Amino acid sequence: RDVASPVVFHLAFPVRDLAAARAFYGDLLGCDEGRCDARWVDFDFFGHQITAHLVDDDALSAEANAVDGDAVPARHFGAVLPWTDWHTLRDRLAGAGVVFRIPPKIRFAGQIGEQATMFFDDPSGNVIEMKSFRDPARLFAR
């Protein structure tokens, strides 16, 4: 692959209300809107393309796994942000009254995988995890 061109991740996910998705991803998270149609909308999610697809039934799962003392939803997505950006977003979400599914915290403290993390739901119940590594070189460290 051409290393000068970064690989952009794409994720499509279900939502119950496109207007609520636009307000959440566009207004609250600051994601620019891309192409759209009557039943879907693209967002620039921190440099990656996500597509909210309108669904007419509940296609969301509540399965979870234990991770460092928390019940982490098995179905979730998010981004790994620079350390200061993660803290800025945490403060913006808290200031907007967002209810955290798993409150902001440092996970795996003192270990190779130490990271700041927080989980919250979008208006359709999709779970989002935003995380950051103080040392970005440790993103895939074992």
C-alpha cells in the first residue's frame, strides 16, 4: 500500500433517528457531515468515515465482556485521540450532560496498555468508546 496515503476506516451502523444522529455526531462531537440520502448520512469521524443508516427495528445488542473491572459492551466503536484532545472531549461531553455508560477513567494503570477511556451512547443506543494512550507507540503493544 502507499504509505503516503493513510488508510481510512469505514463503519456503517444502525440509528433510529437521523436528525438525532446529526445533532449528536455533527453538533456535539464536531464531525463534519458528508454525503447523505433519506435513510443514511456519512460523517467524518476523526478522519474516518462512518455511516449512520436509519433502521425501523431494534438491531442493537446489549452483550458485554468484563474488561479491567467494567462490563464493556461487545458491540461498540470509537477513536483513539491524542491525550489532550481526549481530555477536551471528556470535558465537553460532561458539560453537555452526556451520561457515561462507563465514566472517563485510566484503564490498565501502570501496565503496557495504560489508556484513558470513556464509553457513552449515541441517541440510538450505539455505544462509543473514546480512548487515548499517553504513549501512542503503545497502541498495539503486548
